[in-house]
Amino acid sequence: MRALIVSFLTLAVLIGCWGWFHQYSEDAMQDIVSVCAEEVMPAIESGQWETAFDIFDVQYQAWQQYEKRAYLMLETGTLNETDMAFAKTLMYIKAKDISNSSGELLALMESLRYLHENEALTLSNIL
């Protein structure tokens, strides 16, 4: 009986930690995606490259903080791909390339949405 109780408590702790991380992940990804859509993309489209670079660099720093925690819970390959998309977008903005920077930014935003949705505890993800 003791082993059963310990097993249930361990499972409860794991589910609790995953629930906390899921909420944290949702908030962090939503913040990054909304800033990219509402501030970075309009700055790119209007040719305000310094503004776009500065705002996106702040989001990149936020991603790097998130990534440190996410390595404990998420698949490394997906995180590395997203990190590469951040770096490419940052360099396209720095190069003042409107088509590549806007396209890569849109792909990055979808990648961030997918990253969160793909790692949620849902029946479709479990099966």
C-alpha cells in the first residue's frame, strides 16, 4: 500500500510540474508572438530597421530565458530549430532584407505556436 501511495504522490508532482510549465510556456509564447505580430512586423514593413532589430532582440533574449527552462521539458530538436529561426530572423532584420525577414518572422511565429500546442497534454498528443 505504501508503494501505491508513493507512486500516486510522485505522479501528482510530475503532473503538477508539467501543468506549471504548460502555463508558463503558454504565457511566454503568447507574449513573444504578440510582440512580433504587433510591433516587429509593422516595423519591418515600414522599413524601421533599427526599431525592428531592437524590439526583436528583446524577444530573442526572452526566448533564450525560456529555452533554458524548456530543455527540461521539451524535445531538444524542436527547440534547436526554433533557436535557429530566431537567429536567422535577427540576421535578416540586421541585413535590412524585407522579404526574408518578414517571411522568416511569420514562420517563426507559427513555429512558436506549434511548439506550445505540440507539447500540450492532450489526447491527440498522447496517442
